[in-house]
Amino acid sequence: MHEKTPTVARAMIAMITAVVVHGTFALATFGNLPDKIPVHFGADGVADSFAEPSVCSWFGLFFVSVGTGLLMGTIALSVFKIPSRYLSIPRKKEYLALGEHPRNRLMGVIATHTLIMGIASVVLMLCVHISMALLAHGSIDRFPAWIVFAAMLVIIIELVVMITSFLRKLDNEIRRMK
């Protein structure tokens, strides 16, 4: 990671923290699960498939969080190494004329927002997992579908924010260069 991108470092720490929180929840609740837990929900949010608690049935969502964290973290760190010929961005000539430091700052925008989208995905998996536990214990009677829609909305908004932030910062860097 570049020392010039402390925001990326903070976002990476937040991503790791979200995955650790999810793992802690999964471990802490595993020993107190009933004999059957919901593993699938119908369109109405009612559980329609159940399984005995096992590493696969209970920790599957956590494994998805780990995979999401690894994927988004890898993408975020990789943006700093993308060869310029592969970039498809507006004002590419001006971007290439910028020095390494401004280009790293611009790639830091993409990396940070990629990690934020990853964090939102991990939090979604954690919320689904919490809902599974509440359903298993009878505290709620159906999966709250709004959680998925809210997370998807956050991810879409974050994608738009990433693109507009990058383009605004690119314009500022090009203006500063002139």
C-alpha cells in the first residue's frame, strides 16, 4: 500500500474489522443454536428450508464475507498497479501527464470506494446472519427483505459517488497541473 493513501489504509482496516465482527458473531452464536436453522427464504421472507447447525450451514455467510473482503481488498490494492494502457478513463492523456503522486491520489479514490462497497457487502452478510439467528430462535417470523434492498442501494450509491469523486478529483488535478 502506498504511504500516500492513508484513506485506503483506513478503509482496509474498516473492511478487516467488519469481517472480524462477522466472524465473532458467527462463533459466539454457534453453540447456542437450536436443532434446526433457516438456510433459505422464499420471496415473502418466510424460511422455506432448514438444516442442522454445521460449519457449512452456519458459517457459510461468514465465508462469503471473507471472500468478499479478500476480493474487494485485492481489487483495491491492484488499482495502483494497473498499466496505463489498460485504463479507459476520460481525459486519459491529461491523466497520464500527471505525476505519480497525483495519479496515486486518484487511484486511491477508486480503491477507497471499492473497499466501502466491500464493507457494505460484508455488513449485509452480517445482517442476514443476524436475521437467521433471530429466525432460528423465533424472535422474528420472516426475513426482513428491506436489509437486502438497503444494502444494494448503498452499493449503487457508492458506485456513483466513486465515479463522480474520481472525475471531480481528476479535473482538479488537471487544473492544478496547468
